[in-house]
Amino acid sequence: PSTKIRFTIPTSLQSPPSQGGEAKLGWFVTLKVYDILGNEVATLVNEEKPVGRYEVEFSGNNLASGIYLCRMQAGNYVSIKKMMLLK
């Protein structure tokens, strides 16, 4: 019971170029998995990542079947996706 989680870190401007803003070339990224009760069960990514596409593998071999939440945060962006683990 494993899956690959793919994500992309885009380039974005911190402030408009007319105000002296510059393109950010990376973000501090966290990608964590929680059980349905909100307990953290895995940390897949916890580091600064440059702009680009990434893929990490999540293995649920040591977890019980059920619903899990995958939370990704990069800068101010936060995304939470529901995952179902079946064994």
C-alpha cells in the first residue's frame, strides 16, 4: 500500500517589480500525512525546495486501513487532500 505524491513549486513574485520585487526561486515546503483524528503519522517533505516538479513516495505499510489527510504547505499556500488506505 504505497502511492506517489506529485507536486510543483511555481515561481512567484513577492511584490510587483515596479516596487522592487523579485522572483522567489524556491519555497520552504512541508508535506505531512495525518490520520482522521489529526495525529501526524508521517513527514514526507520538510525542507526548502527550488522551483520545479517533485515526486515523493508514501508507504502505508505500517498503518491501519482508513482515511488519511495529506497536507502540503509552501509559503502561504496550503492544500489538504483526503486519501484512503486499503490493505
